[in-house]
Amino acid sequence: MEGLRNEIKLGDCIEVLSKIGEPFADLILADPPFNIGYKYDKYHDKVDKKNFAAWTKDWMAACNLVLKPQGSFYIAIGDEHVADVKVAADELGLEMRNWIIWHYAFGQQMKNKFARSHTHILYFVKDKSDFIFNDDSVRVISDRQKKYQDKRANPEGKMPDDVWDEYPRVCGTFKERTGFPCQMPESILARIIRVSSNKENWVLDPFSGSGTTAVTAHKLNRVYTGIDISEEYVKEAERRIRECKGLPIEGESKQGWNEHLEAELKWLYHENKVPTEQLDADSFLLTLFSEKFNTRVRKTRNPFQPREIRDRLIQMRKSAKLGPLRGHSIPRKPRKSHTRRKPLENEVATK
């Protein structure tokens, strides 16, 4: 068991997990191949549908064996095989809590049907009445707080909806982008890890790929295990973990900003959907937002002040690190038109 602790293992997840004698994982995050023809290093992503469905049940069963009784199991999958995942989960006795839709812009463009711009994330638990769910870690500022400053509103905010449109796909220009063909954003995994595990809990990813789950778990002070059949992907994941900077230990007085704190600020900004202009103009909202940020990054001593957070957000926006909010695009100055006006009748066109 200790050989899996904070390791990226090279091998087939079914074979590796079948040799484990007891449950160890508090949280499993699986992003398996979608069987739609992606070009992986060591895996052919286009097999017979029946074979893929049988394989799906096999790897899910192997994961279920190592999932603790209070554990949670999240699976990302595409349209073609989401039903296979649900059927397999029912047969394994898993209880579904949410069917989440991750909706993103710049979807896969099609010639003969609507563009695909979503992924399914199915959320299961072993025991429907005994599981980890840290709702306070993912609550967002509610409309009652944003628009009306209603005192009846829950001061901790509201739970996010089951359609997640705050997180863009990992584009080629993103700093976290690797050479992996289908990379999940750290921001989504951070939300799941926060809500369904505690500090020092064990997070397992049976299809480690670029190592994003392990990297995010490491940043959030969790134990991680990743498994992948590609030696190249394992090495890349290990490199990312060595280079990543995580959150300070709770209670630590750590001054200044680092790369991960900026990432956390960006994630929180997009999750709460309050534009910088509104935060700058509304001290009540800025205070709420600042409290959430300090809680999230464990700044219990010497917390970041609201003005400092506001200034950092504005600076990030100006340097294009923040990006526009969905539905809150930053207005741009109109471009000058270079189109030559068509001459009116009987008018002489000049060069």
C-alpha cells in the first residue's frame, strides 16, 4: 500500500488495483478514454462498443474494490458511453448523487450536427448516508447577496448548480497545458477534491494522463496516486508535481503571492461570477469575496486585505491573466473600419 502513496504508477489500472488487498482511496477521480478516436501514446481509443462497455465495468469494479466505505467516485465521460457508466455503477451498488454537466465554450465543431461543448461528470458514493461533502469549501456568492444584499441570504453563499460553465477547456495558450491530448483543467478537479475529501485524504486517478489530478491533489495537501500505461505520461506527471507550488499549511504565515495563489484567485473569481468592476464599486461584495479567498487558501494569520485582493484582480485582468467572465465580457473599443465605402450613384470614386 505504501508503494502507492504519493506515486504515479506505470501500469494498467485493473492489474495494479486488483493486487491491492484493502480499500485505501477516499476519493477517486476518473477521466477514462472516451472511445472517440483520440490519439494517445499507448492506447487505441476506438474499440467495439460492447468491448468498451465491458472494459468500463471491469475498471470501475477494480476502483470500487479500493474505495473506502465513505468514499466518493467521480467519472468524466462523453455522450457515447455515459449510459454504460451509469449501468455499471448500478450493478456495482454505487449510489449516484449528481449528474454534472461541464459546459465550455469553443466546443468541438461539427459539419453535420451541433457543436459538442460539454462533458458529463457522474458523482457516486458507496454509502448514500455516510460520505464526505464539504459544502462550505465550494459555496459561491448568491444572487441575493450580489444584487440585493438581502440579510436573509445564507452568509456562506449558495451551492453551485449541477451545470458548470465557469471553467474553460485547457487551451494551447494556457500555462498549465501539456502535450496530453485531452487535459482536464485543475480548477474543476480542485472543486471536486475540496468538496469530497479532507486534508491528507487519499485521492486516486486510475487514468493519470498528464497528472492533473495528482498535481491538484498535491497542491491541496492531499495524498495522491496516479496510474497510467504510458511511460511518457508518467514522467510528465512526475515533472509537473516536482515543479508545482501548493497552498501553505493551515495557520502558516506566508507572505506574498505565488503562482498557485494567483490560480486560486482566478478560479474563485470565475466561480463567483462577480466582475472586477462590481467588486471595486461594492465594498460589501469585496469583503465577502475576500473572506472566501482567505478561507480557501488557509490565510488564517495575516489574511490578504480586500484592497490587496481587488488590486491583484485588476492587475491580473490588465495583464490578460484573468480572462472575461461568462456573460460578463469586458467591452472593447470599436475598431476602425478599413472597408472602403461603395460610391453613390454619379459619384466619382477616388483612390
